Amino acid sequence: MESEDERDEIILLLKCELAKVKTQAQLMVAIDKTLKKLVNFSQATLLSCQEDESTYRIFFMGKASGGSTGYSSYNEIISCSYSFCDDLSGFISKADKAQIFDIRTFNLAVAPQWLKLNYASGARELIVKNLPGAGDTKHTLILFADKLNSLTDTHIQYVETIAGQIGKAINNIAAHEAVLYKEHNKACLLKFATDLAAVKKKGDLEAAIFNILDQLIGIKLSMIRLIEDDGITLVPYLYDKNAVFKDEELFKQLLAKNITIDEPISARVLDSDEPVIFNIEAEQKSGNSSPYITLWKKAGKKHMYGARLCIGNENIGTLWLLINELNTHLLKGLCSQISVAIFNIKANERLLAYQKQLETENDHLKEQIKTIHNFSGIIGISLRMQKVYQLMSRVADSNSTVLILGETGTGKELIARGIHDASPRKNKLMIKVNCAALPPNLIESELFGHEKGSFTGAFEQRIGKFELANNSTLFLDEIGELPLELQVKLLRVIQEREFERVGGKSTIKVNVRIIAATNRNLEKEVVAGKFRSDLYYRLNVFPINLPSLRERVEDIPPLANFFLNKYSRLTGYKVGSIAPKVLQQLKSYLWPGNVRELEHIIERSVLMTTGNVLREVHLPNTKQSDNQAIPHFNQTIEEMERNHIINILKQCEGKISGAGGAAGVLAIQPTTLHSKMRKLNIAKREYMNHAQ
């Protein structure tokens, strides 16, 4: 036994060593080497009691030697959280003053692993002392001895003498670790902020978030949900693809399901300025049957942390972490940075989408420049066209769907553009889709767009025509050619005003006016089962029937002169007029290709003309259509003239003089026409029944 002076010197040395302690390892060395000179113990353990005083952890424990077969590994033992058993609660509660206990007085059957391990290693008695001045968390020092009665009151006195200094050392360790923790967090957050500044894509954000969570907390993200543009729907944005429950069917169902901000669990998070901690067991006991609670329980977690993502006071989504303990202040700071990063990414995505939209609209404008300048306006003075103008004026200001019916080449697109240009949507580009020009497998992508990777060849996201036409007009040309399977989807979009891109999950809402056109008889197509009746009735809200060119012969001269001037200017040929003989030929031709054919005929004739007057047109030798009367070559000239006047009167719907009148078509004075009608005995009933 050392002398009193030697003992005082050892105590002084121990206090000096404890004063320099900054880490657990240094504390263990000081106790194991220096305190052991005063107290003959075999192993030291320090317990840390949690604030709720129902559980405790091992602050440090010296490695026991031998006799540990059948017990958990050292690392597993010191990393566990323990609940107080009755025996332990009793002796620790009495240890404000150092006490000596025989280990055999404890019920080893229910004793914790660390106590069993020490007993198996030869420990038979112990000194226990609650340390003073260790902050909010209580610490208890336990010194084990291998022989009974080897610990004495003198040893108790030494422990009491040094206990205060050990408590201060623990405080120093906690303070030092707090500084290191803050510095570590500060460095990580600074790097996170730097990483986020460079983030422009969702994949980069995912990598940055997973990295910071792993560095700061040692976990991975469970899920981020974002609020859609409708302000109600919450959709999955990011999630841990390697989560412990990734193969759970319930997780797959929740991942595929869109929820709303009113869903109880999400609502609690969105309504709280602070991160919300969900106690899984307490939630279940309260009757919360949410599938999220069930999933977290299966994951073996006691708690779930949810935090709102927001920009200012505006919520943009929720962030979820599967972890039992977390610094909520730190999480709040992370959420703030993540929110800004997501906002910037979404803004960048919108910018790129807008850029793509502008590029697409530019392509449409270039296409329109080629087509819209085919006409400087709608040309037509006939009564049939006047009725078309009246219908256009009546429907233009509304949002009603329009169905334009007419033969090929009658100018259905021009009528659609005229309706759009006279509507409140005129300031936005009218988008056109030719349903007959696209392969069936591409029409859906053309109409609704697609996500990157949604099918072979989808190398990037594409905006569909419906999305481009938002707040504008979508012209569906040749609607009768649309496949039946797509007619169902088109009907849904027209009815619901919403759709999803091919391969996408997000619902896109649009405000689009539909103008459709076809040269088919849709009623017959419906009867034949080639066109859905419900879609037909939805489209046929306001039908406009365009007359063929042969039904408005009086419009041929102004149309021909318009095309003459156009192609004279474009080709450089100075052809200024059309010979009367040529005009008569044009009016006598049946025009199966309508206005489009007339344009092409005039263009070709201008190129073939050598003078400044168009004296010859090259009309194809076509058979008359079945619905045209075949002239009887055994008729007299008078009979042929009579039939011709009656046909013209029918086409002009009985009008004789003025714009669109039969006299103008025949290029004679109205008085002359009246005289001929009396001479040829043409009665009103012969042409007016048709007109009516």
C-alpha cells in the first residue's frame, strides 16, 4: 500500500490527467492506468442515462478478458440502448454516494449483456458511483473487481474524491465533441451549399442529398414528395431505391399512388413550421391506420421524421427520413437548402420546357409561313361562302368545339385559322396536327408528348401538341383518320381537360379549344364502327360544311386572279390578266381537287405562259363525277343554254343579280338574263326547289 503522500500524488496526477481529457479514449486511459493505482479494479464501465431516465447506454467499457463465450460481441454490447431492470434501478438510485455490491445479488437471468459479460470474465463485486456535474445527462461509474471483499471503504473514499473531476472530464468531452460536431456540420453544410449551387438536374440533386445525409446523419433519404401545379396533389419526386422496404408491395403501392395535401400524415407535416416526429407505436395505439405507419413499422423504426419543404411561406413538398434520432434544427436547415435547390431545378426545367416550346412554335410558324400565305384571306363571294362566314362569326368568340366538313382542298385549315384569329385566343399560336400524316404508333406521342425513356427512341422529354396549345386552339386535321384506340384518349382529354404524357405519371391540366376537320362522312363512319359515336357527338357541337369549288363557280374568277398575282410575283413572270376564254374553261371544269387544284393549275399555267395574258390553261382530262349530269349531245343549242342557266341558278340558290348572282357568273346583265329566262320559258320552280 502506498504512503499517504504517494496517494495524494497519484490523486493529483489523476486530476491533472482528467483536466486534459477531451475524448473518451483519453478518459479511459486516465481511469485505467492512474485510478487503478488507487483502486484495485479489473475493468471500468461508464453508463450514460438518457433524459427520460428509462433507458441508458454504455458511455465506455473496458474490454473484459476471457469467459465471454456465448455473449454478444463487444461492439454490439456498447452500441445498444438498455432498459433499466428492477435491480439496476435500485442500485443506481442508491449510488449518489459510492456503494459496493456483490454481483451475485443481481438476478443474472435478466441482467443486461454487459453485466453478464463482466461476470463471465471473472468479476464478482463492483463499486458504483453516480457522477456529479455531468450536465443534463446522468453518468454512473462502475469499477469491477475479480475477488470478493477486495474493494473497501478506503476505495470508496478514493472514488468519492475523484468523482467530481471525472464528471468535469465528461463535460469537457461533451463540449469538445459538440465543437467538433458543429465544425463537421458546418463543413458539410458548406460543401452541400456549394454542391447545390451547381445542381441543375434532378439526378445531381439526388446525389447531393444522399451524400449530405450520409455524412451528417448516417442515413439515406426515405422520400421527397412535391406539390403539383394544381396546389393539391403530392407526387413522389425522390426516394431511396435501396430502402429496407423497397421490395414491400405496400411501398410499391404508395410509390405509385398520388396523394393530396389533405392526407392526414402529410397535412400534419405541411401545417408545422418545425419537423414532425411520429412515434410509430403511439400512432398505432391511437388508432392511426395510415399505410405509412404500417410501412414504417415493418421497417423496424420507432420514429419517422417528416419536414415540410417551402419557399418563404409557400409549401412545395414534404421530406421524410427513417431514423430513430435526429437533430431537428439541423434537419430544418437542410430542408431550407433542399427547398431552394428543388425550386431552382423546377425553374430550370420550366425554362428548358419553355425553350423547347418556343423552338417547336418556331417550327410551326415556319410551317405556317409556307401554308398561311397561300391565301391573304378567305376569298369567296358566293352565297354558300357567305353562310360559312356567318357561322364563323357566330362561333369565333366562344370556346365551343367546331367540326369543319368538306372535300379535300376546300380550305378547311384556312377556315379553322380564321375562327382562331377572330377568337379571344388569337394572341397565341394555333397548333395543327394532321392525324393522317402520322404513323399510328406516333400519334399518341405527338398529341400528348412523352417522357424520356418511355419507349425505344425516346431519348429526351417531348412536349405534346395539347400542351403546346394550352390557352390556344388545337386544329385536328383529318380527324376521321384517328385510330379507334386513340379516339378514347382524345375523348377523355376533351371532357376532362387533362392528360398524362406517354410514360409519365403527372397529370397535366390544359385549356384547349378543339377545331377538327375531315373529308369523311363521320356519320357513316360511326355506323360502320370506324369512329366512336361519343367522340363524334363531342366534336359535332358546331359543324360547318364547306362547299366544293364546283358549288361556288362564281368564286373561281377572284380565286384564279389571286393565284395569278401570287405566282406572277413569286416567279417573276409578268402575267397580269386571264383571258375570258380561260375563265370560262375554269368555270366549266368540275374541280375534284377544289381550291388546291385550282392553285396548282394556275401556278403551272403561269410558268407555261410567254405573254402577259394567261391565254391557256392545262386542265387534266377527267371523267365527270357520277353526280354530274352527262350532257346529251343530241340537244339543240337552245336546250343546252336553257339547262346551263338552270344549273347556274341552282348553284346561286335562285339569286339573279348582285354579288354571287347568276348574271355575274354568266357574265351578262341581269336584264339580259331575265329576258333569256322568259324566252327559254324557265320557271322559278325549276331552280328554287333546289335552293330551298
